[in-house]
Amino acid sequence: MNKRLRQRLLSFQLAGILTCSLALFVSCSHDAEEEPVSDDPKIQKLTLSKGFAAEHLYSPIDSINGSWVSMTFDDKGRLIASDQYGSLFRLEIPEIGSDSLTPKIEKLDVNMGHAQGLLYAFNSLYVMVNNSYLPENEEDDDDDETEEEKIDGSKKVSGLYRLKDTNGDDQYDDITLLKELRGWGEHGPHSVKLSPDGKSLFVIAGNHTDIPEMDSYRVPPVWDEDNLFPDIKDPRGHAAERKAPGGWVANVDPNTNEWELYCVGFRNPFDIAFNESGDMFTYDSDMEWDLGMPWYRPTRICQVVSGGEYGWRTGTGKWRPSFPDNLPAIVNLGQGSPTGVLHGKTAKFPDKYKKALFAFDWSFGIVYAMHLSPEGASYSAEVEEFVSGLPLPLTDGVIGPDGAFYFMTGGRRLDSDLYRVYHKDYSDFNTRPVEGTSEVTELNALRRQLETYHRETGQEAVDFAWPLLSSPDRFIRFAARIAIEHQPIDLWKDKIFLEENPENIILGSIAYARHGEKSTRNDLFEKITTIDYTALSTSQKIDLTRALELIMYRLGEPSPANRKVIIDYLDTNFPANHADLDRQLSKLLIKLEAPSAIDKTLALLKEAKNSPSEEYNAASDLILRNPQYGLTIGEMLNKLPPAQQTYYGMMLSEKAEGWTNDQREEYFSWYHEAFSYKGGNSYIGFVNKARQAALEYVPSNKKEHFGEISGDSLINEQGLGLVAGAKAEGPGRNWKVDEAVKIVEENEGKRDFENGKEMFAAALCISCHTIAGEGNNIGPDLTQLGTRFSKKDIIEKIIDPNSAISDQYASSVFELSDGSSVVGRIQDEDDDNYYVSQNPYAPDETRTIAKSAVDRIKKSTVSMMPGRLINSLNEDELKDLMAFLMSGGNEQHQVYTASN
């Protein structure tokens, strides 16, 4: 065997040993694999819906052309693309199937870096700049700084810009800042899109972007946090200073530059798109650090409506989708990082896909196709995987003038790629929307009619909207309430007290709580408690409890007499055996100091069990698509916190009085158990903050005891995690192979065995591997690693585990006949099925895949082991880790005993 081949085999073996995967998996033979569809590995890694083909068009190099995140086509059919941190580029794209697919690339001679949104419209290029620059003296009016300076080079501010070619030389020579926006970074200003009627623009921004002064507001500008749940900010500081109302959408008149706030309440949606009926949609992000918490909201597709509120609040304050004063998702998609959104109405696709909404997930490399169906005034959706790849960090997409589907990868300085997806029979289709699909349903039309009253119009609006507060359709009720709220309060406040319909009373009270005087709160409490609670549906009961919460939050506590009436009114109906309703009832009764609140909530705390929920129902399929994010999900699914228990436990943290010693024993013991679960990065910190708040109400002579039984000894000094975790001192660096090898091969004294052992934990090796009997058995035992491989071999695979993955240790991508894919390890198979394990933390849990449904099986190009795990280590820490690995965890090994 020649030396090169031997090195190659050793490299594959090492990649397998260092990959947190297959020691527990069985490698099974199968005959479903076919020859690759292309010689290009960038095409081979894609999975496409049936009937579609892909072309790889271009790969920008980060050091030259950047990492691309946004694109648009101009009026000459040229693609304009933006680097996340740099310049704009213009591309002439070859026709589908051309012999040469390489575009002609031109770097535009205009200084417009940091563009996250591009749109060509009205003979102009609109650019949404997302930059970190602020004038040095932002508190003062800097008379010396001109508008030209603000948009010149490094002084460019975040905002919406218009670029024009005024002299006909095909270059943009005129730059106008239409509106400066205070926001930047990955939650800053994002996309800009043309309205369905082609007369205006819509822009969207994330929750770290302040809402500028608007010329008009479809959302009544009276937003607040509106939650009586304990107010705990993210213990790791994310968005801690951000207040309501979160991410927003605005409409912009290109002629007058008038801005109208359209809707609010998102976390961080990147893009918007319109279907053939003119309805708007977005893909909103989750907060992955909140995984396992009762307020966690998955990534979701939302219909974006006039006056809409979608409930994002920071920390614990997020609203439940069931609250009547915000709107629910069309469909929840689980974990991910939303980026581009587009609609297929002008694509040369079959009708099914021309009517589909497409949404991009950056983290797990999936383009979802949402097949929308009208449902009342809104929509439902069936979700299909349209394009996927490992890895495929999707950023933006657009339907081109040729009817093809273009998309890009990149962002965060990752390598970019530009692709084109087209239907194999594209010449049989046209770019016109499907005939007849632009018609709207009767309820959709009614909602739009109500939205015309989302401005002050007077008695006409009240007369039209008030009866619709009790519509069976939730979107109609919401639009009607917003119409009411835009009218002078004197036109409608008395109607609440004359009303007999329960839903009108409830939603009218919600409207009044947001606009009315505090002096009327007891009148509202009295009116609401005249409603026959037992005659209400569960959703109406949630609406009613939400109305009571808003009155208390906005207008103040009830009088003692009203307090007793409300407690009696609610207490006999608690618990209700419904998760959302019991949360509301517990919250209100604790806030109202109901005598039974502790006993009843403690009983629920004890009885509440974890059950699979929609927030995590597809999470297992994501784990192996991107181990950097997926392994956290996998570990959490194996030790998922009981979110309902967490809700009750945190709610009780604000109960100051009425406790018996036995109740406190039971309650504080719960915290100790809660710390044994695995949630997102902020889980431990959130629970610990609630525990600390609860301990403040304990008598001083009992604090030490209850602190001990609740987990004082478990929590680290920062209060953000458990004590057990070792931590590198650093400072770390972005280690390169050559410099790391040079450092570890230097002979500078004996290495520290104990520190090497700690670095084995600090670099997260111990989370998957064992060495000398210590660690976890997710992946192979590394005790013999140093007897088989050199330091350089080991370092290369730690830094880049994807460089060579042995077939023995690679995951598989199952391409199914419905166009979707499944990623996992074959645990077993029989004549009819594959049994696939997707979670390394629960390898015995398998998913059954019928062999008849599998078109092709290919090996994943993504290692189970995340890369660059040593980047937190300084030089000595890296040396100690390598010595520990080479020694196999043996303190008597020669790396510690040999003379230097």
C-alpha cells in the first residue's frame, strides 16, 4: 500500500473516530442508492421536488466578492446581488441549459455596502442598508454632518435608500436616503418589496430596529408589554432592553416618501411575499435559547395583515398564540433561522407550485413550499420540502424573468453559491399566475373591507365593525376590533355596557383597556363578570381571562369588592383541564391573591407532564442536518423540560404570602428537579432567576434551607448554568491547522494532566466521547486515539471534521418519492423498511421509512461533530488538551513523565 493511500485511509478512520456518531449505530447494506445526478458536488448535495432540476451558477469568494444575502432582477433581466458586509454586484445570467453557466459579473461602482434588502422598481434600485454606524454624537444635532456624509462610505447609516441612473450611463450616480432607521445587525432592517398593485413599497425590520416616526399608523400606537407573568429578561442579555412592539412592517409611498406602520409584533422576520390574491406573508424566527420554556414560539409562517399584532415581547413576556389581541401563525415550522420568502405565481412551474409560498431556513438548509388553502378570512397550509441540502445556508431567493427559481447561500461570511432551479418541462409553462386563483373568499373580502377602517373615519366604522366583534372568524374579529380602536373612544365606549353578546363585551373591553381611563376599570370588571362563564367555549374563556388581565395591567387592580367577585367567578372553574386556559386562570388567581391559588397551582405543578407538542414535533429530523445547532436540539429532546410545570413554578415565584411550610418544601424541591432537564441556552438562567425571586419571600431564618433544597449547590457563580461545566480561560482564537500543530509540537515543559482533562470537557469532547472510562457514549471511545494518529491528524479533524467522513461513520440522506428528505443513521432494516435513528442522544428511538418510498440514498457531507471546538482555548490549554488525548487519559503516559 503506497504512502498516500495509507494516509487517506487513516484520515477516513480518524474522521470516524472523532465524529460524534456511529459507535452506537449499525451500518446496514441497501440497494436503494443510485448514481449521482451530477458530477458537481454542489448539485449532488441538493434534494429537489419531483420534476425539478438545478444548476449551480456561481460561487463568490468571500475575500473578493463577499458573502451574498440579497438579490433582485432589474428591468434588463440582470441579477443584482449584495454582500452582507460589502458591495453590490450585477450579473448577466446565461439561459437555462447553456453550455457555459458562468454569469458575467460586474461590481457596481457605488458605495452601498451592508445591503440586506434589494428591489428594482420605479426605474430605481431600492436598497435596505443594515449598518452598525451611528453618528458619534447621536444625542446632539450635528450641524456639521451633511446628508452626503451620512451616505458616504463608512458613514452610511441604516435605512432605506433609492439609487438612480440620472445620466443614462447604466450606473447609479444618484443616492437618496429616504429614511434613516435606528437598528442594525441580524435583527435590524431587512427586506423591501413591491406592493401587489405595483404602486408602493413594503419594508420589514427585525426587533432590534426602532420604529421611526410614521406619517400614519394602521396599528394603533398604544402598544405595551401587556403580560402579568413574571417579567424576567433573558439572563444572557439577549434583547433585554428591547420593548414592545418588536419587528414591524411599513408601507412606503415612493412618490411622497410617506410611511405608514402596517403591523408589529414579530421577532426577526427577514422577508415578505405576496400571493396571487395580494395577501402578504412572512417567516418569523424563534428564539432558540428559549427552547423548552413555556413561552417558546417556533419559527412560523404568518399572514401579515393591516393593524396586525403578532405578540413578540422580550424574555418571559411573549404572548401565547391563543391571546385574542394577537394573531396566530398560519403554520408552525419548528426550529430554524428564517431568511428569504417568495411566491411562485410568476414561475414557469406546474400550478401546484405557482400557487405556493416558499420560505428559506438558513440553519438547516431547507426551502419549504407552503401550499396555501383559503380558510375563512385567512389560510391554512400544507408544508412540503422543496429544496434541501447539507449544508445549505440559504439567504435569499427570487423568481427570475425567465420563470426560474433563483436562490443564494451565504451570510455570516460563509461561502456563497448562486443556484437556479427550474422545472424540467419549463417550456410547457408560462409566467402568468394561475387563472382564477386571484379571487378572494367572502370572509377575506370582509376582512379587507374592515381594514379600510383602520384609520379614523367616525361613526360609520363603529356601526360596521361592532357587530363583527362576535364573528366566528378570528381574523374578522381582530380586524373589527382594530377598526373600533381607530375611532374616537366616545363613539363606542358606552356600547360595551349596553352589550349582551359575550364576545362583544370581551373584545370591547380589550379595546377599552388599551385606550380608556383607569377610573372605569371597576365598571369593566363588573360588566365582564355578568357573562355566564360556563356557557362560553374554551377559546372564549381564554379571551375573557385575557380581557381581565389587560384591564388589570393597563387600568389597575380591582377594588376589594370587585376582587372578591372576580376570584369567586374564576376559582370555581379552576383547574379547567386545558393547558392555555389553566395558565391564564393560575396567573389571574395568583395576582388576585386568591386563597386557593397556591394549593391549586401546586397540584397542577405536580401533575403536569410533558407531552409532545407542535413546537418540537419535527425537531428530530433537523438534528443531523446541522450538528452545530441540531445536537443541542437532540440533547434537549432527550431531557425536555415540562413546560407546563415551568409555567406554574415561575408563576408561583411571585406569590409572597399564604404559604405553609409544607407547601414551600414541595415548591422549592421542584426547582432542584427542574435543573435536571435540558432546555435552550437560557433555560437554567431563567429558572434560577425565578427561584431567586421566590426565595426573597421566604423568612430569613428559612432561606438557607430552601436555598439548599432548591439547588444552590447546582448553580454556577454566574447563575446561568450548572456547576459541572469546565471552562477555558482563553483568550481563544480562530485556530488554523498549521499554527495549532506548531504550537502543540513545541517542547515547552511538562503538560498539566488535570488541566488537559478539564479542557476535554471545556472543548465539549466529553459531551460525546469517553476517554479512560469518563465521558459520554454518544460517539466512539477515544482512549486509543494517540496510539493510532499523529497530533496533526487529530488537529486537522477537530478543526474541519467535514474534510473526510468515512462511509462507516457518515449519516445518510434519504430522498423520498414525495420530494422530501430524511437525514439519519440506518439502525436496522428488513425487506420492507429502514429503521433510522436521528437523535444520537436517543439512538434507540427510530423512524420507520418504507423502502418503497425511497428514491435514492446518499451519504451526508456534514460530520456529526461540530467544527472548531478548540477555538475557546489558549496556547497552553490547547497543548494540555492534546497531551490528554495523546495519553488516552493516562496520567503515567510518557507525555507527562518524559524529561524535557
